[in-house]
Amino acid sequence: MSVSAFNRRWAAVILEALTRHGVRHVCIAPGSRSTPLTLAAAENPAFIHHTHFDERGLGHLALGLAKASGTPVAVIVTSGTAVANLYPALIEASLTGEKLIFLTADRPPELIDCGANQAIRQPGIFAAHPAQSLALPRPSQDIPARWLISAIDHLMGSTPGGAVHINCPFAEPLYGEMDDTGLGWQQAPGAWWQDDKPWLREDGPCGCIRQRDWFFWRQKRGVVVAGRMSAAEGKLVAAWAKTLGWPLIGDVLSQTGQPLPCADLWLGNARAVSELAQAQIVIQLGSSLTGKRLLQWQATCEPEEYWLVDNIGGRLDPAHHRGRRLVAEIGEWLAQHPAQSRKLWAVDIPALSAQAWQAVAADADTFGEAQLAHRLAAFLPAQGQLFLGNSLVVRLVDAFGQLPAGYPVYSNRGASGIDGLISTAAGVLRASRRPTLAVVGDLSALYDLNALALLRHAPAPFVLMVVNNNGGQIFSLLPTPPDEWEQFYLMPQDVRFEHAAAMFGLTYHSPRSFAELGSALSEAWSKPGATLIELEVNGTDGAQALQSLLARVSQL
């Protein structure tokens, strides 16, 4: 009997079962213990393979692939700390709903807790963050293949979103020629191998339930808050709110076109807050709100009803409003709750939004990150997509910008970390093959610098725009102790990214004006491949612009 051959057959059954649940992208890191899984994935023609030498980046690459494709993505890594490096991406997926399947190779039980090399306690390593976990036994012909298939099917069929962890122990030897060992075991499922359906099919949750009193509430004064959603949903929400005559506060990730831009500014105005207080109902569609003033208003508003609609389960409302938590796809929910045509009831808010936009535009020609945020829509590639980093970048775009309705925008705003941003953007690019603009800060770029290796063979034009303000300028917005601010919060690195681009063979530009930036982007959008554009800006200008404009708009 060949242990290595049966390991391969066991792994082949696992991977084939995953294809029946829509898995097409498989991300693989190098490793020895994961050889059965790697070779089984390599031999399966249903898969598109992606490789990366860094498991932390690999997990985020898978996250980006899942975001843009809307399908589950598998990740294969070896045992030991390789598994632990998947934690940040797994946490993000658990909060934002992308379906990732982490296949972690492991030592067999007799090599755990006995000093064996590269052996750690992997079952349960991710604690409560996976949607579900499955600790498989050592491969054995005493366990029928149909058990293994149905275990995978149950795991996938009962998990609507988030990451799942499948721990796969394999005994040595891991290498060797294939023979007939376990062939009958593998063929026992019969026609399943020629089919394209799961062995075990489970019914998912019922669709959204229509609120019977919607006909009553749609005649009231309402406010729509739009959080993270898809581009198609964003357009639907914008049209729905307009028909209702309800003001729409659109987050930067809502893709609604933000019909009332600069919400993070005008929500600091007492007139706006007073008018919003007249609302009898607030309906929030999508979670993960960005703007500080929006979150402050959301925490203090007291409508008669607060409804929150999102396809992810859980409360998702840090303010704990009295109301209704509705788990549903946003587009489906809108279809069940049609709008009734009414005039816009809010008067002050549209005027304040227009005045805030004009205040921001007054300084739009200065070359800086605040002005970039305001003008960003003009730099987007046609038929493309945008990926926004965290910290100051996304906040400035949310406060100062107005993105086109239905234009795809991606981000990692679940846990809102700066780890793996370039890797995630690379996954978004690979899944969609659309021109992509990614905007991140300098510390975020440094954190994920080796992900530039994922951009060397970009299948479509890709621009990584690094806004270099020399440190964590997001802390300029917070009351950090002035004596410790630079050393312990800002942490300036005094670096430039030209050499990093050269090391990975990427085109590099460092424009000093918006005209030069436009020229660099025109060149980048004209051909496939990746370009790194570094914008060196004055450190505190972006944060100061936000604080200054907030004070000005609050007095309008």
C-alpha cells in the first residue's frame, strides 16, 4: 500500500467536492506537508491556480478574488505558522461575508505535542472567527469516500458566507509515484465523478420576508443610509431613495453615486442634524459605515423605527437601535418593498451638501491628498474599478469625493486593517480582469510590500497609487499626546517607493502636479501591466483640510 498515493486520492476527493460548490480559484503557497492537496489541485482542470510565497498575502489575495468574483475561493497552505498567517484574511472575511475555504495541511496526531518539527495545534486555531470548521481524520480507506464528500458538502451548504477552516492531516511519505492504492475507494461514488452537483444538497435559508406594514412606512418621512454593497445594488438604492423622496446618505463604499456628497462635512452642521431628526424611519442598507460624523449621527438618532438590511447575519448596529434586523440580499429586498413616488421632504440638507461641495472645490487645484480625494472620480479608468485602502485615504474620499453611481468600489472595511491591502487589490484584479486603480497610504504599502510580486503579470491595467504623507497621519485627527505623537503614532519612515517598483519590475511615476498625474495615468491605462504611482504630499495637510472644512461647513 502506498501512503502517498492514497493521500493524493483523499485530497482529490476534497478538491472535487469543492468544485460542486462553485470553487474555481485556488490559491497555493509552497510547502511539503500540503503536497497531496497541491498536486490534487494542480491535476483538477476545473481550477484556476494562483501562487504566492507569503501565506498572509495569499489569504488576502483569495479575499480579493472572492470579492470580485462573488464565488468561494480555496486556499492551500502547509502546516505550522503558515496556518497562523491566514488569520487576518480569515477575520476580514468573517466580517464582510466573502466565502473562503482554508485547507490547512497538518501533521498526523502522533506528531502533535511531542516536539516534532513544524507541528502546532491547528484544530481550533482560529477560535470563533470561522463560520464553521472541520477537523478531518488521517486519510484511511476504512472511512468511505461518501463520508468525506458529504462532510465537505454539509460544511459548504450550511455556510452562507465567511471563512471555513478544513484541517487536513497527512502522514508521510508525501511523495511518490501513483499506483492503484485506493483506486476502488476513490471510484466508489460512481457517477458522482461525472456529475457537476454536490453529493449532499442542503436547502439554504428562506428568502427575504416582505414587511407587511411597508405600505404604511413608505408614506412617512424617512432617511436612507447606504453602506457597503455591490455596484448593481448601489444604483438600485439610489433610484429607490429618489423615488421615495428620502435623503440618501451614501457611504464611499455604497456605489450609489452619493447624491448628497460630503456627508462627513454637512453632518457636522446643526441645521442638517435638526432636519434629520424629523425622520420617522431610518433604513440602513448595507453595513460598514466609514464617516465619523455619519457614525456619530447614526449613534444618536432616535427614529420611530430603524431597519437594517444586509445579507450578512448578526446585529451589525453598534448603536443598538430599536427596530428590525432584516437579513436579505439588498436587491431582492428592494424588489419586495417598492418605492412610492413622493417629493423630497428635506430642504436644508441638499443645500448644505452643495455648499460643502463648493467649499471643497475652492481649493481643488492644490496638489495634495485632500484634493486628490475630491478629484478622484476624474482619474478612474473607463469600465474599471477602484480599491480603497484604510486609514486616512478612505476617510478623505468619503468626506470630499463623489464617485460615479454603479462604479465598482472595493475595500477591506470589515476589521479595517492595513494588512494585505495590495494583495487584496491584486485578487480583485485577477478575478475581474478590469482596469483597476488602488489607492493606499505609505504605511499600508510598506506593510504589504512583497505583494508587489503579485502585480508583475497583471492581466489588465493596474495602478497602485501610494499616497506618501510619511506616516500614520490618521492620528492627526485624534487627540494623541503631542509629545509621543511622532515616535509612537506617526512613525515616519522617510522612504520612497521607486526602488520597490524597480525590484519587482513595475513602471514607476512620481508626479508633482495633477497634470503630471493625469499623464501618468493615461499611459498606465493604455496597456496591460502594473504601474506604481507615488504621490509625495505634505504630511498633515490632508488631516488639516478635513478639520478646517468641517469647522467651516458646521457654521453654514
